[in-house]
Amino acid sequence: MEFQIGDIVKLKKPHPCGSSEWEITRVGMDFKLKCMGCGHLIMVPRKLVEKNCRGLRRPEGKD
């Protein structure tokens, strides 16, 4: 799966705020994700994101 900065990923488990959607703000061996509910930032390994990803959508106007 090809991930890009600005993509929205839906993960398996929700964040404690209730949102399960995260915006990708950094791509590499680690991903930096921003919670779409509360804005909390986390760094997680690429392997964990690929394993727990349940959906991917690109923002409007982005290829």
C-alpha cells in the first residue's frame, strides 16, 4: 500500500478520544500520525500502520 503525507488512514483500534482516523504527517520507517478527533500526535513504526490499517482515503484535490 502506498502512503503519502496528508492521507487519512482508518486504524483497527480507536484512539481514547473515540476517533479511529489519523492524518499522516510524516512518512518513512516511522509514521507520524495526527488524530483527527483531538489532534494528538504519535510516532509509530511503518509495519504497525500497515498491519492495522483498515482504510485509506486521500483528501479532495490530491492525486
